[in-house]
Amino acid sequence: MPEVKSDIEIARAARKKPIQEIGEKLGIPPEHLLPYGHDKAKVSAEFVAAQQGNGNGRLILVTAINPTPAGEGKTTTTVGLGDGLNRIGKKTVVCIREASLGPCFGSKGGAAGGGYAQVVPMEDINLHFTGDFHAITAAHNLLAALIDNHIYWGNEQAIDIRRIAWRRVMDMNDRALRQIVGSLGGVANGYPRETGFDITVASEVMAILCLAMDIKDLEKRLGNIIIGYRRDKSPVYARDIKADGAMAVLLRDAMQPNLVQTLENNPAFVHGGPFANIAHGCNSVVATATALKLADYVVTEAGFGADLGAEKFFDIKCRKAGLKPDAAVVVATVRAVKMNGGVKKEDLGRENVEALKKGCANLGRHVQNVKKFGVPVLVAINHFTSDTEAEIQAIKDYVRTLGSEAVLCKHWAEGSAGIEELAHKVVDLANAGHSQFSPLYPDDMPLFQKIETIAKDIYHASEVIADKLVREQLRTWEDQGYGHLPICMAKTQYSFSTDPNLRGAPSGHTVPIREVRLAAGAGFIVVITGEIMTMPGLPKAPSSEKIRLNEEGLIEGLF
């Protein structure tokens, strides 16, 4: 059996083209590419603005079943499908999120695809890339510093230091920073208070950058951030302490989408990166909207399973940006479906059709949920060598009962050649005009009812429980004019429920709300459920233990 190369070995052997040639495929002149080395560049804001009069291509969402330790390959399938569409002669752009350093050095690994379906330069994309995350971190923490400075120099806005809502962020998993006390050390250091850190991908600044239409919209949204409240509970905004302008300056370059290429030299926008379990889980609106003006087909993804990523893509991103998806692809693997059927990780290599059929309930729930938004669905079976014909056929037969079709895809091993069939079927589905996209709930539905709608219609929960303070807070925000905002659920990605160990397709469970946060600048309400954390921790044996530079100065162990 031939040796299987690692993702990083495959990426390092890639025959990349100069980024100007990739831009040329999309009609982007060299003067509108701001290069970061030879293989990545930002697309100028001027060029982006000049495309607004163009018509839109077809928008394809790639989503997945609930993630398992067995792996699903959603980004790999997104990149592979983009390559597959280009292979059959369709001008296509891939739009994915940037990688957070936290998971890279934690346990999840990189976010640039895998095998022969990757975006490159893989090491750069998974590490510092073009500095967008650092800019977001800096802008977020500038606001935090300005808040404490405003209070120190007399507190003209009368901010109640017990009601400061703005925490700090860093792009790393660090549980020790979840709850801290700041400003210790005496009068010269300010007023001591409790605070804490979230991970950068959970920052409202990240969400704002990913939802803003242009730099002016970005600055307006930054000004709308609620940093805290006065003693009379009236909100204090970032613009009240004159923070919005300086924050926008820090984000000027980060706002411009990043252009890279796939292993097959096809264009890809990699821009923005909110997590889907604690944020809205989609790449930037600017990148997606620009790609739609430049290509016939745009393939994008939404984080984690469809219960989180796809729901937020439809109810937040599409609602806010006026996007109308033409088709969706739900990614599954035989291994992950069997795991949802109760098979242990060490036993996944053995054929077990009965367990697979049981685990198909998870896949079926996701397919039916996507259809609730009026978007037609295909299923991509991301192939592993251990899959048997009987198992593959069982998934195909099951999906057929849902009124959809499952297609075996071998892009990880074969690149675009292994996903041609899916590419043809996606084109047929997207062009058939079957999409009748509509969000799950209307803008004017009461906030708690929106939460219940998601919990019952998407998670199949029987009830949502929240204490009196949470319900009163939601009613207060409605009274203040925020009742029209959509909901961003913070929930475990591993289950439809809030219990990460409850696999399959559980029904009748309870969704407990621990906390609600108003992201007035981003334009949604964050609802924190169960034990989900907005600052993850590292596992017992983090991936960082295996990441190093070898004697040749090359990175080893990165995915």
C-alpha cells in the first residue's frame, strides 16, 4: 500500500501560481491586489466597491452532520467541490473562514481542508496569515483599554463599573483567563473589578467585521457596540467614548478580503472566522458578496453541524446581507454516522451496517432542517478507505427516503477528479430554481419565542428554560428597540441537545439558557446554553506538543 502523505506534506509540494495569476482568473487587476508575499493578497476596497453593479452567481452552502472524533471533512468538501466545479468548466470561487490559533494548538487542528482538497499556503492560513485576527484582537482590546481609561479619568459617561459588558479577548485557548480581576495594585492602576477574556473568534468585533458591508458600515457598527450601562441601566455605546474611529483604523486592512488558491490553482477567499458554537460561524459578507459578483458559482461553508452553522448562515448572515442560497450540501462520513449510531472510535474500521442505519437519524435530521429554510439539499459522503460498499449503499438508500440524493466523494485522495459527480449534480440542483429560501422566523417575533423556535424546530427540544432575570433582560432589550434582532445560539456542536454526549437525533430534551448578551453592533442576541464556554480550554495533550520546526526550518505537526 503506498504511503499516505500528511496534509502538510501535500500542501508543501503544491505547485502554486503567483497570486496575480489567480486574481486574473477573476478579472482582478494586479494594482487591486495588495500582496502578502507571492501567494496571498488582499483585494482592495476600491475594487470590491466597483463590483456592486454586477449580477450574482449561484450560492452553494456546504454544511455537515454533528462533528465527531471520527471526522467529517466539511472544509475539505467545500474546497473539493470548488475544484470540482472548476474542473467541469464552471467559474467558481471558494469562500471559507480563517483559522483560529486556539484550535490549531489545541485539538481540532487546521482549517484549510485536507488531502488533495486544500487551500494554500496551508501553514500561513493556519497561523498568522495576513494578520486579520491580530487586528481584530487589537481593536477589541483597544476598546477595553479605553473603557477603563474613561473611568479612571473621571467617568464622564457615568458608567456603572458593576455593569461593564465588554470583556477582553485573545486568539488562544486559555481557561485561566475566563474570569479575572483587573486593575489591582492601587490608585494608579484604576478601579479593581471582575472581568475576563473570550477567544477572539467570539468577539463582537469579529462578528461585525464579518457582517459589515464596507468600512463605513464597519465604523457605524463599531460605534453601536454597547460597552456597559449606567446606574439607571441606560446603555453606553463605544461611540460615546469616541472609540469607533480608532477601532476602524485598526481594521482598515483586515476589512479587505484575502485571496489565495486551492491546490489546483483555483481562487479562494479566506476571510473572517467566528466560531459557530459560540458565534455565528460564517466567513465575511464582503468576501461572499464579492465572490458572487465575480464568479458563476460560489461555494461557502458554515461551521460545525447544520444545527449551528447552517441555521446561523440562513438566519443571521443571509438575513442581514440579503443573500439567497441556491442549494446546500450536507457532508457526512460512514465513520461519523456509525459513531452517531453508538460505535466506539476504535471499532469504526469494522463494517457495521446496523449501527450505521441507526446513526443515519442524525444525518436525516440535518437534511430535513436545511429543507425547512426552503433550500434543496444533496448529501456528500466523504470517502474513507475503510468504508464498505454495503455501508455506502445504506446511506444512499436512506437519503433517498428523504427525497434527496447522496453522492460518494473521493476528493481527499483524488482532488477534483474524485468529486465530479457531485459537482454536476450541484449545478443541476442550483440551476433548477427549486430554492425558496426563507429564514426560520420573522424579524418581529418576540426574542424568547425566536429562541424557542430554534430550540424546537432545529434541535427538537421540548422546552427552553430560563430564569426570571434572563426573560426580563430580553424584554428590556425589546423595549429598547432590539426586539427585531436575530438569535445567535451558543451551544455544544456535538449534539442537537446541550449535552455533548447525547449523539444521534435526540428529541424531547430541555435547552437551559445560562446567559444572554446583546451584540448591538453585530446585530444579534447571543444566547449561551448549557455549559458552553466563550473561552475554550486546552486538552490534556494539546496539538502544540507535536508542532515544531525541523532541522530544515520547516513546520512539522501542524495538522
